[in-house]
Amino acid sequence: MEIVSLTLVVLLFGLLASGLWIGLALIVVGVLMALLFSGIPVDRLLPQYTYNIYTTSDLISLPLYILMGEILFRTKLSSALFSGLAPWTGKLPGRLLHLNVLASTMFASISGSSAATTQVVGKMSLMELLRRGYAPGIAMGSLAGAGTLGFLIPPSTVMILYGVLANESILRLFAAGLIPGLLLAACFMGWIMIHATIRPEVVPESERALSRAPLRERVAALRDLLPVMFLILCVLGSMYGGLATPSEAAALGVAGALLISALQGMLNMRVLREVVLGSVQTASVLGLIILGATILGNINSFLGITDYVTTFFGGLNLSPMMLILVLLILYIALGTVLEGFSIIVTTLPVVLPLVVNAGFDPIWFGVFLVIVVEMAQITPPVAFNFLVIQSMTGATSTQLTIATIPYFLIMAAFVFLLAAFPAIVLWLPSALYG
């Protein structure tokens, strides 16, 4: 079994290092493992696996959320978020720096993507913060950290991927991610306040001297948030209210995004062409990854690799907290060479039985996995949030790494908080769905 497992690792990482698409690499490795070490009729099983995975009802929501994100990226929501939230941060230590977190939290609840959240929020808030003289380090770091909330706060494309591969309820996963996502956002804001209190110079003196906006002005600014609140109601409200499934809520979100785009005068044939092409490209890549992960996971189970790894770690007699520490270190290391989706699909077939055997709830583990994938978004050299911010500011990876260290450490500590108090994750899905 050691030879079989070693062959799997060598083949997988060898093909990934060659630059082959992750989805194709997973399929090729699965087929080769089946041909080398078993008598599985691959020619018969591949069509069956393809049909089974692509007819999964929960998977329908994935391309719809991708489509919604592509539409929203081309609207004026970034400026609306800035103008609607800015008057409410007047007395908080750090002032407008909190916009990165607040706007990312709101946009995450309608986008499902970390990179999209970072880009939409950053194209208005980050550039405005730098123009006003805020310290570049904390301005970029808070955006990179808060942008990762696009994966944790529902709807989340990563949670959909996990739910399909782990055969878990998408609704329960979405509910499980909501409270941790809001708490993590609060932790980010807490750090900004601490940082701004210790080093007040990160906020320009001209900003510190401004008085809080009058209540009437703050209330009036909320009108700019109406489009975002409308979409949140369409997507999350319909799901948590029991009116729609994740797929139906995604369809409502697409309709709402098209309506907002049309009302803002942003909807035309050129935009629609860009939206369709971008959605098809992203959905096709993810579809191939999901298929490859399903094929490789099933063949691993057939060959006994999953049981072997579970037995091996079980023999180490690791405590639950020590197992979480080992997995956290593993995923941080993988995050330096793989992006989030690749991390999930390459490890889940082996790791999920291991953590379930250790007594962890699969829904809880889904939230854990999403947080470590968020950490990969700010772990160079493969860090998509870095690439987005670099395209806006020209900052180096070293500058961004230093700026994001506090947010990385907050997420690492947050994982152990969730491990110590799993009810933070599990209470809401239990309350809503039993």
C-alpha cells in the first residue's frame, strides 16, 4: 500500500508541476492508478462517474452564482458600498479602514468569490484610502484579509464544491458559514481598531480631525445600500426563509443582478457578452475539477488508499486538537503551491474520512476547510488576493505578505476557537434545519 500511495503522490504532483490543468491532472492520475493497480473497467466507469456528478442537483447552483458574480462585477456596487458605509465609520479607531471589512462582508453575501470580493471592493475603497493618505500597509492588508470572506459568508462557491464532493447539504453548509463569517469580520475590525490606536499615524491627521456625520446624513446614506440589501434578500432571505433551494435562490440572485445592472444603465450587449464568456470559462474549469476529483476519490477508495491513511493517522493516537494542528500546517504548506479549489479536491477524499473518524462533524469540517482555503488566498506565491491588489497598486509580494500577517494569524487562531467551540458553526444549521 505504501507503493500505491507514493505512486499517487508522485503522479499527482508531477502532473500539477508540469502545468497540466488541475481537472485533467486528476482524471489522468485516477485512470493511471486504476490501470496500474486494479482491474477496474475504466472505460465503463468514466461515463458513469461523469453522468452521476453532472446530474447532481446541488451543482446547478454553482454556475448560477458564478453568473451572478460576473454581472455584479460590472455594476456600480463598489461606489454604492463606499458611499453607503463611509458615514458610519466616523468615530471608530481606523475610520475608513473599516470600509474594507464592512464592504467585503456585504459583497461576500451576494458574490460567493474571494477574488471577486477583493476586486469589487478594492477598486473603490482601496484607491480612495490611498488617495486620502491612509497607510498603504494596513489599507492593503485589511482588504486582502477581508476579501477572503467571499469564501466563508454564504453563498460560497467553495462551500458548493465541498458539499458536492462530501455529499453534504448545501443549505446546512451555508447556514454553518454565516456566524463564523460575521465573527471573523468582527475580529478583523477589532484588529484595525487596535492597530489604529497603537499607531494613530496610519490614519491621516486630516481624517482624524473630521467630526462624525450627522445622524440624518448617515441614515440618508443607507439608500445607497438598497441594491445590495435587495440582493441579500433575494439570495439569503429566500433560502433561510424556506422559500427557495440554493439553486432557486441563485436564479433569483441572477435575476436581481440583471435588474440592478439594467437600472444602473450598465446592461448592454457588450457587457452581456463579457458576462457569458466569463461565466462559461469559470464554470467549465470548475466542472472539470469536480469531475476529476470525483474520479480520483472513488478510485482511491477502491484501492484502499483512504482506509490506509485513516488507519495510519488513527495509530498515531493524535488528540483532536493535535489533528487540527497537523491539518492546519498541511494546508498552509499546500496553500503556498496550490490555489483553494485544488487544495480541496486533491485532499478531501483522503482527509474527510480521517476527521470524521476523529469525531468531527462533516459540516464543521467544511467551515474549517473554507477558512484554510481563505488563508491560501493570502499565502504567496499562489495568492489570488495578492494578484488582485498588485494589479491595482503595483505593490510587491513582500509588502503584501508583511501587511497580511496579522489577518493570517487571526484566521489561524480562529480555527482553534471553532475547534474548541464547534457550536459556533453547528448551532445555526441545527436551529434552522434540525
